[in-house]
Amino acid sequence: MGEAFKVVIVGSGPAGLSAAARAARRGLSHVLLEKADHLSDTIFKYQRGKHIMATPNQLALRSDVAFDAGKREAILEIWDRQTREYGLNVRLKSEVTAIIGERGGFTLTLADRSQIGAEAVILAIGTQGNPNRVRFPGGDDPCVLYQLDDPGAHSDENIVVIGGGDAGIENALGLANPDLGNTVTLLQRGPDFSRAKSANVALLEEARAKGWLDYITEATPKSLENGVMLVETRDGEISLPCQRVIARLGSMPPRKFVEGCGIAFTGPDAGAFPALSASFESTVPGVYVVGALAGYPLIKHCMNQGYDAIEHLSGNVDLKPADEPILAERLEPLPGVDVKAKLEHLRQSVPLFAEVSPLQMREFMLDAKVHRFASGARIMTRNDTGSSLFGIIDGAVEVQVDRNNPKIKVTLPKGQIFGEIGLISGRRRGATVEAGPDEAVVVEVPRAAALKLLATVPAAKRAIDQIAVERMLRNIFGADMPPDHLKAILETAELRTLKAGEILIQEGEIGYDLFVIRSGSLVVEKTIAGKKVFLSYVPAGAYVGEMSLFDEGRRNATVRAAVRTDVIVLPGAQFNALLAADPKVAKRVQDQTAARRELNGFVEAQKASYSSVVDMYTSIADFLIGQGMGEATDALLIDESLCIACDNCETACAEAHDGISRLDREAGRTYAHLHVPTSCRHCENPHCMTDCPPNAITRAPDGEVFINDTCIGCGNCKRNCPYGVIQMAKTPPKKPGLLPWLLFGLGPGPGEAPESWITRRTAKKKTEAVKVAVKCDMCKGIEGGAACVRACPTGAAMRVSPEAYLRVSHMTSKAR
């Protein structure tokens, strides 16, 4: 064996460099091994000119190596200089291939077959050497890159960046520099950018507003061929010109190497991290894991861990992590002598956190908080705004499941979660929750932190999905469903995602499965006299496919997705067993089947007598779905055969909303005298809510999506809305009443206030009218309901819900 050291540090990224600097300051014999020919390979491979952030802001930096926000080149220069000044023992081009031994006697084998001895080892190798790869036809084309060294090397290209994390966003921003002449589109699989720093997301939005780039959320690449990428989006497939692909899909821990060293992981998932103690020691005593490999990708976290690991090795047993004061305050209500014990109590109490490592728990809890509630204390109230997630650490809570009878309650014991509906949908609270007979201790997780948890811990996402499915099934088929019956269904249920237009059930085929709509909506059609006839629109929270259970498996209609839709697949055999065992569920399903048979018979009879009417009815229904009604919960429609173009609707809207009209009557599309103006649809899963920094967009109990006074005017909602119904408008001063305008000419008069009046009034007050987002709020809080409908003299304007689309289509077609 070659030389032996007190500590061998593997990897010279921020964590390893910080550890080596502390070892040098402590006078410990050490060596820092780096497989590349330069220090900090991960930072070195960042794109040129990249601005590196120093987050989280509230966390103090504990390292002998300096670090602050700045350009990549400046930071690397400082680290190179301090490496020389502090006398760090560094060996480049030294890749470690194996680590064997035990505390006090480890042997590290290098790629050149030389060996080094160590009393302790610190693994700071990160995960960047193991990037996730694209998996679609054409993904092996040489134009697909997994790293961007210099954005300036690419000009006048059509570039698609895949991945909405920090790396993907930063690459897209670099390539979108107007001087380069690139056309850049970023694709993000999820509905938001939960993995990225808020500052990066803000820069992305700003670049999009300037027209430098575009991005598409809920997008999945399908293929790449002849310079064209086919992309599956929420609204269907699109084609993008593509000469270059930058894939930043994250990376996975080098599990084979780490497990070869004897280190265990927190779980079987590919994205799981090594199991570590609070001092970063792995399941192999004497081997410490720090940095991104430990689940901490932020540079400041990494550097603090490298410092702390050396301090623990040096015998500083009293050293507390840098985040200790923050977490002590967050976890104060929990039992335990220190933060470590409190975190472990939380993790073991709530199964949702079972596979979250202790170190991940520390980062996660920086944004969460623990509450203690006395018996009967209100935790959340039905119809309140809120989208945080709660976990029950100790005690129990009682949920009022019947809005008309608060005495009907369901008890959720220790370990359960609640608030998941608000987290997923953004709707107001669906139930009132109070502490049980004894004191209840719960952890509250803000929406952003919860989404990050689901994105980074697969087991947590599975747990949320299972709970959401269980509660949806109880809501549809009865809260009194016996647990053993429900368990049998849940064990075989599967989640399936349909793209817009995709067929779920084909008329005439044989099938017994039942489908519960978790999100999105479905359209039901039947072939009558050789033509497809629209039967019904089925929104989230309903189910389809039950009729085949009573028709020997034959499907009697075609069902397709109106928009991107998630369904819960319930296998027919298990569901049939449930119907046989539970008469209450059987009765509910039979009643639903009878109602649908009645509808089918009515439409078939109408087709025979009024073929042209039913054809028109089907065409209008298809038109409404195409105009976004497939995801609407309430929309404004205008019957143009009755409309006299008086514009009373716009004037009334402006008068009800501080002089700003929230609708454009003339804009929008028309079919068979049915006009869809530019006005909010109040979507089931609002696009506008997906990325609102101050969470200013919420949902009232009746479904209206509205923007509250915390709007900061960032414009994200306007850019995310696919229907162009949100405008950025200056908030006008309060208008004088009707009489002062009539008698003295004060104010702009009825209707929308002109820009000139707003400018004059704010200038007079020496204030600046700030632009904020405005949209239809269905006249929330105004007696009498929607002002536009009340002001229409002919009854042309009407607000309709999904359940009314069918009737509107039928009435309009008969009028024709």
C-alpha cells in the first residue's frame, strides 16, 4: 500500500473542497482526490458566465473556503487561489474505483491500481457523473447533449432544452441571448418548476415576456427525426423545429459504486440517497457522505457539510449543524432533547416521511412548521384559502365530512395526512378539521416545499397518490365503504394519464374495467346511423365504464379525453366482487347506470326523428370542448342570435370591478350563433395558478378562480393562461358616483376608465398606478351574481357549468 492519511476526501466539489480546507486548518493529514484534471468538476462544467446563487439566504456559511453569489469564473478563481494559500494536499487525475476496510483502516484503490490508506473517508463525489438520459426514438442522435459548456458556441439554431430544474433553466437563458439568434424552447414535464430556485424561475418568466424564449409545461418529448421533435402536451401533440437538444434531466447517485463500498441507501428507488446519521456518517462507520450525494445539492449546504464532517472527525462532538437554530424553532412543540431526536420522531410518526433521509428532513423542515392544538381547536376551516399539507405527528384530528351536519365526523389518527386536495388542486379547503379528544400535534408543509418533496422522494409521491385515490373513491362510492372492501380495490388500482383526444374506451370492444376521473375531463360519444353523436361531458370526480359490468363486458360508447386527464383504473373483477359484497355501492352504481341508459335512449330517439338537429348538437358540443370547456367549471357564453351588441355586459363588468372590464365581448370564436367571448373559464386545474409567487390566485367554494390583493404584477398567470383571459392593468383610483358625473362632469363616466384618466389622477396624487393581473371572478361577493348576465337586456349572455353544456348545445341546435 502507498501513503496513509488521517482522512481521504474523494471529490473536489464544494463539499470536498470545504472538507479539505478544514482538514488543512486543523492540521490533519489529508489528501483530496479528484478524477478530473481540475478542481470542482461540477462547477467547472457549468456554462460560461453562469451566475451562481448563494441560497438558502437564511443559512449561515460555515467554511474556510469563501463563497458568495457571483459568476462561475470568479468563484473558481477564488477557490483555486485559496487551495494554494491554505496548502491543501490535492491529487488530480485520481479516480477511486474501490473502498474497503473499516474505521481506522480503509484502503482506497485508484484507477491506476495504486492504493492509499485512510483512517476515515469522506465521499463528496456528487451525482453529476451519472446523468439521466432521454428515452425516445431519436434520442441517441449526436445533436442531443447532456451538458452545455458555452452557450456562445451555439448560434442561429432551433434548440429544445429538456428539464425545468435550475440547470435546464440556466442553460435555456444562456442560449436565449438575443445576440446568438437562437430559437429556444424549454420543455418541463410537470405543471410547474418545483425543483428550481424562485430567482431562476423569475428570470425565465422575464425572458419569456421579452420574447427571447418560450417554455411548455406538462410536455413530454415523443420523438426526434429529421430536425423535428414531436412533443406531447396537455392539449395534444405539437411539432417543434429542433437542430439541438440540451437534456438536463438531473442525475442519479452512482449507486453501484456506493453500495460496493458497503453503504446502504434509504430505499430501493433509483433516486434514493445513502442512509446517513446527523453527522453525515454512513452505515459503514468511518465513511462519511456529504454534498449532492447526501441529497443536498445547494452549494452552501455542501460546504457546511464538508466543514462539519471534519469537525466530527476531529472530536468536536458538541458541534451543531448551521441550521440548528432555525430547526429548533420550527420543531419546538415536539418531544425530544435536540433537533435530531425531534426530526426522527417526526419521520417515524408520519409514514409519508418514512423514506426521507434525516439530512433531507433537515432541508425540508427549513420551510415547514410544527403546531400543537388543544382538544377541539380548529386547524382548518371549510372554504378557507390554503394549499399547505398537514401530517399528524401525535394525537388525532376529526374531519367534518358533511357540510350540513357538523356532527358527522371522520377521525384521522396519528400518521395520517390531510389537506392533500388543496395541495393538488389549489381549491379552497373542502372540510373543517379540528383536534380530536386529546391534544393534536401536526406538521404544516407549505405548498412549494410539499411539491418539492413529491418531486424528489418517489415514496412520498406514491403515499400521496394512494391517499388521494382512497379518499376520492370514498367520496364517489360512499364514506361508509368497509375498509377491507376498499383495500382490495386499492391494491389493484392503477393511475393512467391520457393525452388530449386519446381514446379510453372504444365502442363495441369488450372490457370490464371502471375508470374514475382524478383530473381533467372526458367526452362520451356513440355511433348512431354511422355518425358519432355527442352524449355527455364527464368532469373530474365522476366515473365511466360501469355499464359494461351489466352488458357482458360490451362497451356501448366511445370515451375520449377532452384535455390531458388522469384516471384511476379499477379492474373489473375486483369491482364486481365489491358490488357483490356491498349492496350500498351496488345500488349507487346501478342508479348511475340507469340514468346513463336513459340518456342514451333519448339521444338515439332524437337521432331517428331529428337527424340534422342531433348532428348540429354534436358539432356545437365539439366546438365548446375545443374552446376550453373541457376543463372549465364555469364559462360565459353568448347567444348571438339574441345579442344586439349593446355592450352592456362589458360596461356592467367594468362598473363592478373598479372601472376595469374583465371580458371582451367581440373577441373569441363563434359557432352556430353560440359565441365564446374572452372571459375566464374558471378551469378545474387552473393554468394561472401553477406559478404564482405570492400565491395570489385562489379558488372560492363555488368554483370561481380569483386574484387577491397580494398580486405583485409578475405576469406569470397571464403567460400561463392558454385562453388569453388575463390582462395586466393599472389599478385606477376610485371613480366618483353617477350623480357627480352627470351634474359636474367628475370622473370618466360609466364603464371602463380610460388610460388617460387613470394617468392624470395618479399623477395628481403623485403616485404610480401599478399594473396587476385582473380577470373574471364571477362577481364574487356581489349580490345578484354575474353583472354581465344581469345587464344583458335580451338574455343572450349566460354563465354555464359543465353540467349545462349538453343542454346549451341541445337548445342551440334546436333553435337552428
